Amino acid sequence: METNEISADSVNILLAGIVGMLLLSVALVVFFIVYQRRIFEQQRILLAEEQAHQKELLTAAVEVQETERRRIARDLHDDIGSLLSATRLYLRQLKPDSSPEKRASIQNESLNILDEIIQNTRRITHDLLPPVLEKFGYQAAAEDLCDRVAKSGGMKVLFTGDSSQRRLGEKQEIALYRVLQELVNNTLKHAKASQFEVSNIWQGDVFKFSYRDDGRGFNPNTVKSGGLGLKNIESRTSLVGGHLDWKSAPGKGLEVNITLNNAFAIAD
Amino acid sequence: MGIVIMILDTQFHHILPMIDLLDSNFWNAQFQSIFHWSMLIPIAVGIYSLRSHNTEQRKLFFYVVTSFVFEYFSQLKWAIRQFNPETNAPFYHFFTPVLFIFFVGIYQQFLKDFTSFRVDYFLAIFFILFSLWNAILGDGILNFPGLSLGLYAFLMMLIAVSFFLKLLTALTVERLEKEPMFWINSGVLIYFSGNFLLWLTMNYLLKDMNVSYSIFKISIILGLLLNILLSIAFVCRPKAVLLPPTRNQTPHGD
């Protein structure tokens, strides 16, 4: 039964619409497949870069640990070891028939050396983990460190601490103190700076640490990823869930900003 | 002058209008029955892989079995003779919301993740109400449910496109060919995109049985394609996602 009520034009328009929608849907499926693969490829590249970066941080952490061990070994060998040997030599001179004057002299010398050994041991242990850090926290330890550097007379130090008695988590405090030690050490050794500035502020639950020196600075592009020291700082910061941001340029000194969320401290 | 779709006919080396191609002898009388038989393919594959079905595959299996039963029931002469004039349109008024609910069930997890609002229930209720309205006041119970099927196709296209967008943003599936929902979604998008305008205009096309029969062959081809893609969806083995152990558990237990 043919009624001829449908014009050829309307059929053609309908067919064009159907074919158009079909092509569009097929194109959408193809686009999805291609685009999804491209995104995954980019993700794979990003993941590989992230893994390489993590590997670099780990290598830096291990290298720093080895350097620290060598330093402790050197300190023990050069300071404590040599002083103990000297004490041994003095004490060997003690004979049953030694004169009382000689005995007294040996005793005095030995006691002097033992005092020096005690002082050096205190210094070494203080460097490893300052008692003030354990007892009074990061801010007190940081202030103490800055104070000692300032008193040494070589450099002007500006320290700004937070007035609140609020403390970070234990791991965060140690990590941040090590970061400060590393930064101060770098400034003293390499920066040729006349002053450095340390600032610690609580903003809500976020702790903001800022370090700035007026040294010679460096070009971040020529120093590979900021060198071992900055890698170590990055490694320590990321381990305690902090965020590190630093900038430097030749003649412009170094500026380091670290933010730590106290939510992480609760999990310590 | 209207738009004329041209398709290259390689057998005769000249260009034919598409409607002529659809009318040509290539599509013989057995064409529709091929489609009906093809509905058995996903059922057979579904039964073959029954033991390894995940939630979506299980729901899909119920869908293919139900749509097969519905399709055959609507073609029964006895069923058609129940109405005056003889028609199977009332069955489609009933089947359409049922099949839509099946699809909503298949996409349920995606729809749940998409929004906290229970959009699956909303869609199902909304579509049932619309189908009721269409059967009573819209197309009418004795006419082809063009509006319901048009809305069905539109909603399914919307869900399918949203699903692809979600996959692109979430990036949870890397091996698409191993993911049943990818094949289901591709089939759904292509099938409903091709049928959308056809179903919407079917009541108009039915004024000329020859033209409507010719154009309806597109729907049959798309149905064949859908059956193939749904069959592939049954044989896919999605990669197991290994969840990290919880804090209180060790590989040896608590």
C-alpha cells in the first residue's frame, strides 16, 4: 500500500540526520579511545618522571646519611679517639715509684683531657640531637642555633619566632631542624653571605617556615636540581608531608619557604 | 531540494541514493529474521560465560534475555490479533520502559558515582510516567511509541556520553578492550544515535509502509551491531583491582 504522503526530500533529510548522528557517535567512540590512550601515555611519562625524582631524593637522602656517618666517625676518631689516646699515654707514665709531683702533674693533665673529651662528646651529641630540641621543641632549638651562629660573630642573624607555645609533631620538628641546619651550613660554607633571616609563623593549622640569605646565590639551571643539599631538604620536607618552595639567582641569595600542615603532626 | 545521501555502489559502479540502496535486492525478505536470530548470539555467549559474570554482565544478561522474549512475543500473531486494528504497538509501550529500567540498572554504579542524588530511581520513575502519558495522551496506545522511544534513545545517548566523559576524567580503566562497560557503552551510543531520529519520526514514516520498511532496515543493522558488541561485552574479563590492605589487616589476618 503506497500513499505517497512522504516526500522524497523529507526522507532524504531524515536519512541525512540518521547517518549524521551515526557518524557522530562512531567519531565520539573513536575520539574517546584515542584520547584516553593519549592521556594514559602522558600519565605513564609523568609517573616515570615522578619515580626518577623519588629515586633522586632517595639517593640524596642516602648520600647525606653516609656523609653524616663519615662526619661522626671523623669527629669520634679525630676528637675523642685522639684525646683518649693522649690520656692513655699520660696514664701509662704512672709508675709505682713515680714522684708525687709527677703523679699530680699526670693526674691534672689527664683530668684536663677528660674534661675536653666530655665537652667534645657534648658537642657531638648536641650536633646529632640538641637536647633543647627534645625538651623545648623546634622553635627553641632553631633560636638556639641562630643565637650560636650570631655569637660566633661571622654573620648577622635575624630570627623571628612564633609567640605561641604551639609545637609541631616530633618528626616534623626534627626534620625542620635538620633543614635549618643544612641551610645555615650551606650559607656559612658556600653563600658568602653577610646575613640570613629565619622566620617561623603559625597560620591556623599551617606552620610557615621561611629562610633567606643575602649570599651570592646560584643559577638553578646550572646547579643540577639545586644540588645535594636542596635535594636533602626536599626529601626531608616531603617525608613529613610538607611543601617546599625555593628560589635563587646569581647575586640574589637564596630563599626557601616550607609549609607544614599540623594535621600530619597528629598522625605522628 | 532536499539533502540526498549518496552511497557508492561498488557492484554497479554508479552512485545510488541511499533509500534505493535500502530498497535493493541485497536486503532480502529474510533480513529481519537474521536480526531476530542474532539476538540469540549474546544470550548464547552470556550463557557460555555465565560463571564469570560481574554485576554489569549479569544485569546485561537479564536485559538480552528479556529483550529477546519481548521481541518474539511482540511478533506473535496471536498477540497482534488481540487489538483492533491488529498491531503490536501496545507491547512496545510496555516493553520500552522495562528495557530502559534494565539499562538504568546496568549503568547503576556509574549513575551512583555520578551524583549523590539517586538519579537512577529518578530516571526510571520519570520514564515510566512519560511512557504512561505517551500511551494515553501522546502517541496513543495503538500507535508506535515514537515519543517514548525517542526519549529512551536521547536519555541513553546522554548516559553513554556521560559515561565516556567519566572514564576520561576518572582514568580507572586502562585496557578498554577488557572492560565490558566499554563495549556496552559503545554499542548503546551507536545504536541509540542511529535510532533516535528514526523512532521519533516512525509514526510519520508509517504513512508509507514501503518507505518505513526500507528505513527501518537501518534499525535492524544497528540492532545486529548492538548484539555483536553486547556479545563481546560478555567475554571480556575486566582486570581485577587490587585494593591496598587496610591499617588493621596484614596478609596473615589481623
